[in-house]
Amino acid sequence: MFQQILFSLDSLVTAAQTLLYVDVVQPLLFRFGLMGYDEDTYDALYWVIVGVFEVLAMYAVLRPLEALRPAEKWENRKAVRVDVIYTWIVKLGILNLLFFFALQPLFDTVQGWLRLHNIAGFEFDNIWPGVTTRPVVTFVMYLLVLDFAGYWYHRWEHRFGVWWELHAVHHSQRQMSLWSDDRNHLLDDLLQASFFAAIALVTGVPPSQFVVLVAITNLAQSVQHANIRLYFGWLGERLLVSPTFHRRHHAIGYGHEGLKYGCNFGVLFPWWDMLFGSASWRREMEPTGVRDQLAGRHYGEGFWAQHWLAFVRIGARLSQKKRGASGNDTAAI
């Protein structure tokens, strides 16, 4: 059943991919002398089509819910507009595809060296022979591994100062909506894409399943960030990350500060937060953002301003650290 659903979805996307490529993209490549990128462009179209379907699906489902059951009511949605730009950049999946295939030759080289020296790799079929004969089992295992990695990636973003200044672009949104999930600094997106592509290759995730795994994760996170008053119940909140659970992560003064340096880092499942002591179950609809915004710190309203100001904050943090180190040296003298 599961395999049939995946096959049907893959057939639908592949048909659209072939039609678009033959009728639109390939003639353009030929006209501008870019046929050397023929195969890579065809592969990239798969991600683009999945991304378009994702955006249309999430808007069709989540936007009406935001209107019917808003967590917050705003006078205008001006602050949301820039997040739409982020969404289209990320949902089209170009970064994920780029790193997946860019890392593939390096991974193949490493795998060849391991086989030559009779060293078993990390693919699930090497660890648990025969498991890959059951697609639904391997899919769930890949999902759990990537979600566990996502928890720690997210937690590290909050833990390390320079990294936090990149991630703060995401947390600076005061009007969380279905578009907010993809509001990330592009440099952070590059780091994240390479991180997950490497893990997917090491664990042996097939490209077709990697696309589906990324799509599921993206859709789930769009739900979590949506401006919806939605509580899954005592049990449901502990099975899946809900908008209520994740909103606590974005709460001013707690999402980056409570429980040492933040809480509720889970991507799909709250289990990792429960296991590592970073879960907070408070249900109030708290205002979102970064604490120093209340003191007047500006994080930028436009796409490029948000990126530039992140580098400004990083420069200030490094400069402060350098001055602190110099002061310590002087004191020692």
C-alpha cells in the first residue's frame, strides 16, 4: 500500500517533469547553448515540481484555517510578505538537490575505499541486512534518523552565538504564519542542506525517497508555524510537534532563553525534547520574536536587509569577543 502510494505520486511528478522539460526547458537550454547541463536540469525539475505542489497544498489547507482559527489577529499582514519569498526559494528544493548530487561523488569515493579495505558502511542494509526489502520500514527509519539529526542541528543553532545570529532571522518574525518556516538566512540554508544531504548519503537514502522525506518535513513545519490556534490533546502533543508546541519555541524571552538556551527544538517529533530535557508544555498563545526587539533592535524588514543585518550582528559579536580577549590579556599583564 505504502509503496503503491509512493509509486503513484512519483509517476505523477515524473510525468509533469518530462512534459515541462521537453516542451519548455530543453528548447531554452538548446537555444542558449547550455545543453551540457541537460541531465542536471532534468533532475532539478523534479524538486521544483514537488515544491510547487507543496506550496499550493499548504496554502489551500492552512490559509483558510488561519482565517478561521487565528492564534493572533493582526491589523495587516505586511510583515508576512517577505516570508513568501523565502518559501518559494526553499520549497523549490534546489539547495537540497545541489548538495545531494554534489556530495554523491565524494561519498562514492569514500564508499569505494571502505569496500577496498573490507570496512562495513553505515547504510541500514549493512547494519540490519534485509531491512531495505520492506520500503515502509526503511522509510520510517530514514525519517527517524533525519528527524533526530534535525533536532540537534536546530539545538546547535541556538547554542552557538555566531550560528544563532543567522538563525535569529527566523526567530525575528513577529507575525508567525504558514510562510514562516522557510524564513532562514541563505547561509544557514546552505549549511542545513549540506548537513542533511550528507546524512542521507551516509545512511543510504535513495534520491526518490529523499525528495519525499524533505517534502513531508517541509509540510509539517509549515503547519507548525501557521497562525492557527490548534492543540493536539495531551497524547497528540507528545506524538507530533503541533503549532502550540512550536509556538512556545518562538515565544519572546523563552524560545531562545528558557531551559538554558531554548526549548522545543523538535522538527517532527517532540520525543527528542522529552528525552533530552528541552520540552516545555505551556499552552498560552504568547507573542513571538526575539527579546531585544522589545528594546528597539532592528532585524530588517526586507529580504536583503535581514541577511545583511545578520552579518552585522555576527561582526559585532566577534568584535566584542576579540575585545574581551584583549582585555583579559591586558589584565594578565
